Amino acid sequence: MLSVEKAIAELLQNCRVLAEPVPTRLGQALGRVLAQDITAGIDVPPADNSAMDGYAFRHAEWPGLERILPLSQRIPAGLRPPALTPGTAARIFTGAEVPEGADTVVMQEHCRAVGEGVVIEKCPLEGANIRRLGQDIRCGQQVLARGRRLEPQTLGLVASLGIAEFDTFRPLRVAVISNGSELVEPGEAVKPGQIYNSNRYMLSGLVRRWGFELCDYGIAPDDPFAIRDLLARAAAETDVILSSGGVSVGEEDHIKDVVEDLGSIDLWKVAIKPGKPFAFGRVGKTPFLGLPGNPSSVLVTALIIARPYLMTCQGLGNAAVVPVRKRAMFSSRGGPRQVYLRAKSVADGVECHPRQSSGVLMSTVWGDGLVVQAPGQDIAEGDEVDFIPYALLA
């Protein structure tokens, strides 16, 4: 069995971006991955402007306490003011351009209006309360790199540059297939020996949350001919195939054999718990990720192994996550595989769900992340452990 780290490295070694760049309007770009660098064509801000409501003046011309500076103009935001008349002050508002000749803004709370003038009762330091031209971004500066996921704040940054359209990678088309004749859709009657299909909705939810285009191919029965037809169709219509179940060693586990017949299996069995029977290969030229069938195994292998591969195919520059360190409120004996314990972050550290069976899906909802237990590592209560919040894997 391959270690988790080596399995991910092998997947990423020959991985390439499968989604092509497409022109995208700013308002439709949330969650997309940049397919180009973004470079500023302007300075931000484009001119010196006031950081608050107050009065702009030349610091060297402050007449002193209880002395009046006459007002020569009023400057609202959105207008370019004329130069400041020497020996005067200008009423100015937040965001308004500072007039030529002024070098300081005093906040209105430190001033007293007197007729057509103002008394500065507390003089600030020279240059105070002015946001300088280009202090945020300079013209010609690269502000975002290709491969960056666009978040609300990055969209705001692009908007501040006046850029309305740019290239992003189109959403990856991901096929989701649930394997198993025992599976029944929610809402249908369950016969003896059947179970409801939870994996379909869990994987479909992950695919959507990750920003991909979901191509749901439903349930594949334990029939090699039906599986062959379904995989061939998915390979022709999508970028990557993501399946659950059918990749173990049972006589009714046909997915792995069919994939080998249609293409290749390049990786099988990973030293991960839950989720050892993980397979990677190709159906024709289309990448295939075969996850186990037990629901907790599906979630763990999807988050830990499938996610970085899919994100790289989407064009994301760095899909790695950095665990946070937490104090264990539990103990756990180590084994030969790397274990991902369903856990919950609490005030004093992290708790572990008492039932860690691969079939216990409730444990994934009870908690908010995974504790990483390395092969052979025993965890004692009070030890520092690596914890990966689900939020980092979104």
C-alpha cells in the first residue's frame, strides 16, 4: 500500500489542467479560478485623498491655537478640487481628493467652525489623515496570480482596478457514479438487503461546493456490462470520473476490472483509514478516481486524496491545506495506516467521536474536522495533534 503522501504525490505528478480558459465577467467570477495574472493598470488610490471628514490645510501655515484659518473651498468626494489658496483651509470629506498645496487633514472633532473660518484646536502631525496616491496598489503591479481562487475580497480588489472581464478556467466537469445493486434512492421503498444511497448526495454536494460542474450518472448496478456502458459514456462527456464503491476485492466489485479493461489502473490501495480500497486510473484518456463504498471512507478519501487532484485539474495553483494544532481530549492507539479520526473542535482542544467505523456517517456530522494520526502514532490525552477543519477543505 502507498502512503497517503506518496499517493497524492503520484496523482499530482502527471496531473494537468483539464479546464480551458474562458472570458468571465466580474459579476460571474465568484469561486472561479483565475486563468491569467491580474496586473494593475492604475494607481489605487488614483490621487491623495482624505481619510476622514475634516479640514485640509498646509501644516506650516497653522496659525496656532485660537487663531482662525479662513475657508476657501468645500470639497466633497467625486470632484477634482482647485489648488488650495495659500493661508486658508478647505472643508473636506472622507474620500475626497486633497487639493494641491494642502499636506495635512485635521479631523473635524479637533476643530471649531467660526463664521467663514475654522479654529484648529488640536493640530495633527504633518501629513496626517491623508491616503497617498498608490498606497494600496501601484500601476504595473501584479496583484493576483494565475491559479488563484476568486473570493469576495479578491473580486473587490479586481473591481478597484476597473477590470470588468478576465479569463478564468471553466468549471471542471465531474462525473459522479454510485456503484452497487443494493442502493436505493431516498423516497423509494427499501426491500430486504437494500440501503439508501447516501454517497451520491454526499459526493454531489462536494462537487458543487468545490465549484465544479456536476454530471450525475446515478447508480451503476453490480453488472460489468452496465458498468462498462456507463463508464464509457461518462468518459466521453466529462473531464474526470468520480465513483464510489466497487473497487475492493469482492466478487461483485466490478469497477476496477472494467476500468482496467477500458484503460488502466495506475494506483490501487492506499494506507489510509478509513478508505484503503482507493483506485486511480483512466477510462480511455479520462481520469478515474474510485472511492470506497462505506460512507465515512468516501468522505475521507474525497477530502484528503480526490480533492487536491480535482483542484489541480481545475487550475488551482495550490490545493494543500495546513492543519492546525490542537490538544487531544482523547487517546487512540496507532496502527499501520494513517488514520483520519472524525473529531470536534472544543474550547480546550479537540474531541474524538467514540465510533470511528467507516460505516458511521453520523460521526462526520457530529464533528467539524479530522484529526490526523500518523502510522504507528499513539495519541495520549493532552498530546498536541494535527486537526484539519472541514472548512479548510471547502
